[in-house]
Amino acid sequence: KGLPISLFEAEMHVMNDTPTMIFAPCDFQLQTMQAERITMERVAKEKASEGVASLDLHVNTVSSSLRALSSRASTLVEFLEATKEGKIPTDYRLLRQVASVCNQLPAVDTEELQGEFVGDYNDTLMVNYLATITKGTNEL
């Protein structure tokens, strides 16, 4: 599908011995990732139901899931600190399970991961801005 927009670039042409600025059509190619296309199509088709958009419901679900994950991680940290300080007896079976969970997590302090995170974050913000603009123009 083509976008309903045209791009023009300003060009200086000499007409009748007078330099004149004209706008010439410019070819362009839009490159997107599949996730961006899916997001934009979903937002463009989305209608608010009872004053709450489905995207808002999804964000709320993800937010509550992250809060639950944070709570569970805090519980693990408290367990490890209490074990280290000797407040509770050492349970090697539980320590092995915690170590197994920790080994499944990627290293989060590498420069490569930070660069990828910043790139993904910027891409997400751009898609969000485009989705907002699309949704706003769709409602006009």
C-alpha cells in the first residue's frame, strides 16, 4: 500500500533569465520493520470502546505484570539477604533454583545491550508518536 503523501524538494531553476525556486516531486521509499507495520495498522483500525482504548488496556496489563515481577524479584532479594546474614537457615535447593533463574537472565550492564536498548526505546517512541498522529488524523 502506498501512503497518501507526496514529497517535494526545492530546486532552483532559471526561467526567463530569473532564478526561480520550484518544488519538484521527490521519490521516496518507506522502510519499516514488521512490528512497526503491525502496530500502526492496529492503531489505525482501533476504536475506543467505552472511553478506553484497547491499547490502554494492553499497557495496563503489561504494567501490572511488571509490578508483579518486581514484587517477586524483591522477595528473592530479601530471601538471599536473609540467608547471607544468617537470619534464616541455608536452603541449598532454593539457592540452586534462584541461581538457575538468575542464569537465564541476560547480562544487563554491557555496552552492546545498552546501545540496543536505547535504539529500541527510540524506535518505540517514534512508533508511538506516529501512532498518535495516525489515530488523531483518523478521527478527523
